[in-house]
Amino acid sequence: MARVPVSVVALMLVCLAATLKLQASPMVLQGSLQQGSLLLGTVEKGSRAFYRDRALPVTASGQFLLGLGRDAPASIELRIVDSEGLQTVQKYEVAKRDYRIQRVNGVPSKTVDPPAADLARIRNDSALVASARREITSKEDFLDGFQLPLDGPITGVYGSQRVYNGVPKSPHYGVDYAAPTGTQVLSPAAGIVRLAHRDLFYSGGTLIVDHGHGLSSSFLHLSDVLVAEGTRVSRGQPIAKVGATGRATGPHLDWRMNWHNERIDPQLVLETLPAQ
């Protein structure tokens, strides 16, 4: 039998190792692959992650976030580039959700069909919220997990099509918890207060907390705001009080979550990142 030169064997082993490296799965996803979900990805240290050609911030330990909106497509692709420059593209199927239709009667008529005099205010409110969500910190508060902001019956769910006073409007992007006016609202996770406003047109008393890497919580219809913009808050800290301000028929907390501009389901965030 002819002997294969050592140099050839070495080259074959190098090629095999490279092939195995390219074929190995470089990523683990934590969370439910469905519309409205938050996913926590883990890659090898030093790797980079991309979604739709957008670079995702990766922690020093190799973790990153990805939020799937209410109407996320049936499949997504993530691209990972490791520390050696090797690239892997992985495709994932995303489960479609069925959303409820929720009819809400008795809301103030001006919040269903705003008069022309209020349109400039509404535009200004939207700009304030958008600006607050653009303030993205590299802190990793989300890794310590999330708890409920209050313990109360759920009266509204994420994704439901809202019909106010018989008029179809945009979907509801939060989870509503019924509670008496004045009930304390706790920060579900640590973060930095990016917006503290006592009277936005639709959401009334409103608070936005930045948890890092584009993940934020919004708290709507508050009767009182207990923290100022720029304040750092800890998980479980009282930050506001339940109210019925803005477009509301009674006292409750509307808790919403965003990953950048994607509106995600807080209940699924609790599953992906439970409090440690």
C-alpha cells in the first residue's frame, strides 16, 4: 500500500477540522420561537451576531437579544461570525399566533377620534417616546431576569385587536393588570429611567425603563410617577402608582415591552428571562 506523505495527511486534517468548524452549531437560542417573543442567544466568546444585516450587541460572555414582533415572518435567519471569521447562517421557523378581538366601551371619545386641536400634542408625545427608546445602554440588566410589576388579574393581553367604542383601532401591545388607583408598580428588572411623564395624550402617566441592549419596559395610565428621568432603578423597586389616566375606562397598569422598535409580549419575556 502506498504511503501518504505526512504533509498531505496534515493538510487533510486541517481541512477536516475547518469543515467540522463550519458545520458546528455556534449558537443556542433560549425562548419560544413564536410571534411576540424575546429570544436570548448564546454564542462563542468573541463571536458577532447579525439579524437582517443588523449587528446585534453581544456581551463579553457571548449573549445577545432578539425580539420578534406581533406579526413576525414565518421564518428568520441569524448570521454568526466567530472570532476566526468563520460564518454560519441558521434559519428558524417562527410559530404564528392567533390574536383575540377585544371590545372596550366607555373610553373618552376624544381618545378614539381626537380633535384637530390635539393632533400636534399627539405627534409631540410620539416623538418623546421614540426619543426615549433610542437611548440604548450597553448595560446588561436584562440578564438578571424579570418579575411581575404587580400582582393582579389580567384584563388585557398582548396582540389583541382593540375596538374602542365600536371603532376598530390598532392592536394592543401590552398586558393589562387590574388594580386599585394608587397601587404600587414595581420595576420588573433593573434599568435606567428614560421617560417619566405625567400626562401623555393616550397613555396618561407614562414611564419607560431601559434594561439594556435595546430592551425596554413601558408603564401606562399611571396616577403617579415616583422616579425621575436618568434615575437608575433596581428590580422590585417602587417606581409608580396605578391609575386610569389617558385612554382608560378604569384603574389598571398597562405594561409593555420593546426590543428597539419591535413590540414584544411581556408574558413571554417573563418566560425567557425569569428573575434569578
